[in-house]
Amino acid sequence: MHILIIYATVEGQTRKIARAMEDHLQSLGHAVSCCNAIDAPPSPENFDLVLLGGSVHIGHYATALKHYILANKAAIEARPNAFFSVNAVGRKPHKRQADTNPYVRKFLAQIRWKPQQIAIFGGKIEYPRYGFFDRNMIRLIMWITGGPTDPRSVTDFTDWAEVEAFARRFVHG
């Protein structure tokens, strides 16, 4: 199968997740095109399956991902498709469902899209690389939600085995 993966990332974790899925799907014998949403990605029309993913940064997904989905919605919906979200809320098992993750619910309602499959992965918090504003906003959010707040810490919440399992489920239904 020819699979299109479109992702939007701010800090790079979503790119790592998309590339891990690309590698896994290629190891299964599929042709995969993996593109950043800001780089004028191809139309979904020439692909058998379409997988879209984005990260939440300070409460929002990248505008480029939203625009890509809206501009290509009919073509996306005309073939098997899925969405994956990368967000710190996803570090909690009970927030890894579309109906329990506030960011996913809000985003999908805004763009009026119902992906056939959805996965939510915990992201990565890398305080030392953030600027003053982002570091303190994320620390506040983490303090409110019971996450790590040490400004020197780096925490990867991504379940890499689940990333691979989702990619496998995506192509095998």
C-alpha cells in the first residue's frame, strides 16, 4: 500500500513519532511518504491510506495541520484515514481516548472531521530548551495537572510500543 503521513510539530516529538511509524510501515513492505504539514505536502488523492498527526503546544494544534485537513477533507475521507495526537495530557491513560482528551475533542469538532481511527500519545516535556514564557506556561499546566515541574527536567511520555502497535492497526484494520 502507498501510505501518506502528514504531521505538524513544534518541538520535534511528533516528527519522531511520525518517522517511527514510517519506519515500521516500511518494514512491513509499504511505500510511505512522510511530510511536515508546513512543507506543502502532497494531496491524499494518490495514496491508499492517510494518517495525520499533530502536537498540542500551549493548548493548540498547528494551523498548517488544520488548513491541510480542511483543504483536503473530501480526499482524506474518501480513503482509510486516521489521526494521532501528541500531547502531555495523553501521559495519563484515561486521557488517551478521543472522548476523554479535551484537545482532540475540540480540534475534531472545530474542523468537523471524524477520523476512522484515533491514537493519543503522551508527548515530551523538555524544559531546558523552552523560552521563559513557554517554560513557565507549561510548568503551570503541569502543576495544575500533576505533571513534572522541575525546570531542568526532560520527560518523554511517549509509549513507543503503542506507536508501533497503532501503525500496525492502522494498516490492518
